[in-house]
Amino acid sequence: MKNLLLSTLFMAIAVTSTFAQHEEFIYGDRVITQIQMYVYKVAHDEKDKINNGNILSFAPMKAPTIGFDGNTLYLYNQFGGLTLELVDNETVVYSTIVEPNANEVALPDIPGTYELRLCDDRFVYSCEIDI
């Protein structure tokens, strides 16, 4: 009975943490919404070849977390050069180049719900935001 209770509790915690993707926290004098992004691999390079002695990892890559407040996106200096895209119904509405190690990016004032895509040479990081 005790094992059943503990396993049920563990499953409830695991499911809750999976669905809790938006979290608010204080950053300076603002309350920021923290967003967990999804990662899609789009390109393969020499690092992916097994015959060079590299062993492919089957573990999922940890998705980056960004912050969002109104029209400001907080990247926390965790990306190299990126292309930022706002996509609505598979149409790119806005696109800009983000400098390497940028901390903040100002988004245009176009209210709505968009898919935010951060694209580098190997991955696309994606999430949904409301501006």
C-alpha cells in the first residue's frame, strides 16, 4: 500500500512538472514570465558522426529557458548568433538577427499570439508567446 501511494505521488509530481512550462519570477524591478522552449534539430555536422570516435547521445537536449515581459525577450546570454522569428500560421511575420550573447531583445508592437522561433545553425528553439 505504501509503495502504491508513493508511486502515485511520484507520477503526479512528474506530470505536474511536465505541464508547468510558464513560471513567473522577479528580475530587477520587473515580474518576468519564464518560458521553457522546445528544441528541434535541423542540421547534422561532423559532431554527429560515430566513426570519428564520437558516440551519439540518445538523451534529450536540455531546452533553454527564456524570459518574456511585454515586448522584451530575455535570453540570459545563453545563445550564440541567432535568427529570431515570429510566426503566425506558418507565415513569418517578423524576423531579425540577434547578436551573440545578447541579454535582451526588443520585440515589435504587434499584439497577438505567435510562435517564437530562435534559429541557429543546428537547432530551432520554439515556444508560443502572447504579445
